[in-house]
Amino acid sequence: MRAYKKYVVIEDPHRVVLSDLPFEAGQRVEVVMIADEPQAAARLETLHTLLTSAQALPQARNLTEADIAAEVAAARTGR
């Protein structure tokens, strides 16, 4: 599969126009649209801060790999 990335600005939410593409007429292509999220970096930083503070809790320091594996297994079986 050959991938091609092109950035466009949506001017009409009912239509997207792509031009100057490196594909042949009649060639089947898959179109995937992903919107930029300006807040994504801030949300990621917030998550990082939350996880760092959670890892610093005394309860987290006492967790073993076996405890984590047991919790994951229980969640997977619906317990």
C-alpha cells in the first residue's frame, strides 16, 4: 500500500476538494480524514501530570507486577 498525505483546510463542511493527487484515473484509494486538535498537547500534558502524581502515591509504591497482572486478569474476565 502506498500512502500519500495532503493537508487541506475545510472551506465547506459538505464538500472536500482534493487536487493534484499522484493517482491514476480509476484507481481505487482509501480516504482517511483526521482533524487537527490544538488541545491535544495540553490534554496529553494533563494526563502525564495525573499519571505521575498517581505513581507517587504510597499505595502505588506497594504494587507488585503480580498485583497488576491479577487486576488486569480480573478486569478481562469481568470481575
